[in-house]
Amino acid sequence: MPDWRSIEQELHEWKPFTRTALEEESWRGVVRLAVQESWRHTLLIYLYMGVCGVASDDPRVRASVKQVFQIIGAVKKESDPIANIHFANQYLIAGAYTPSEKRRAIVREELSKLIKTGMWLLSGSDFIPVLDHLWHNAGCNGQPVTWRDYVHSRQIALPVPK
């Protein structure tokens, strides 16, 4: 298994795919870039939290959580909630680790809008009880949380049958 530092370096050095087709509207390229960059920060959060075992108050985690919310806020299209499905995982991961009640409310609202389709076993709203458990227990009052805290909340609020 590669050392986490080499994965971190790859994520920091990764360059997004930016080429667009001639007939494509330029705003689509901007949104594509935003989705890719939000994924890069989401993966950094997972690397630090899930692999390295740091808490959500680690400066690297806080920086990536902040970036995810800033990126989504810059390109989010209010009138088309289905387009926001591209940010569902980012909302879940970054949202789990934000101490901000304002951002938690945004995550709750956005995940509740995501409907279950035939493509997915779970919808975004299925994770709201997990986040509520995490935020009202280990993360109460903006306290730092760990990946283990998230896993515990998921086991309590959304058990997976064996």
C-alpha cells in the first residue's frame, strides 16, 4: 500500500481536465472544473480523516472543507437541483466535518433535495439522520470529530445489514 504522503502529493499536484469541445458553452467547462476541484478537496478530507486519523480541526481538513463550500457556492445553480447531484458526496464528506452551523444547515437542505433514482441504492436524504447524529453528539457545538465518529453515527442511524 502506498504511503499516504505520496497520495497527498499526487492530489496536490493533480491537474484537472480542462479541455472543452468547440461547440460547448464555456460555463460548462467552468462547472466541470469546479466539480473536479471539489472532488480533489473531498479526497484530501478523506485522506486526512479516514487514512491519517486526524480530527476535523486539523488545519488541512479545515482548509479543504472551506474550499469545498466555496467552490460549490461559486457554481451552484439554484434553479436546477438535479445538477447539484454532482456535489452530493462533497456535501456529505465536507458537511460531516464542518463545525459551522450555517454550513450544516446548507448540507441538510441540499441533501434533502436529492431524490432517490433507479441508479442509486440510497439518496442524499438517507444520510441526514447520520449527520444529525454526528452533529448532535460527537460534533455538538462545533466540536471536532473523527472518521470513527462518523462511522459510529452511520452505524447507529443507517445500519447496513450483514
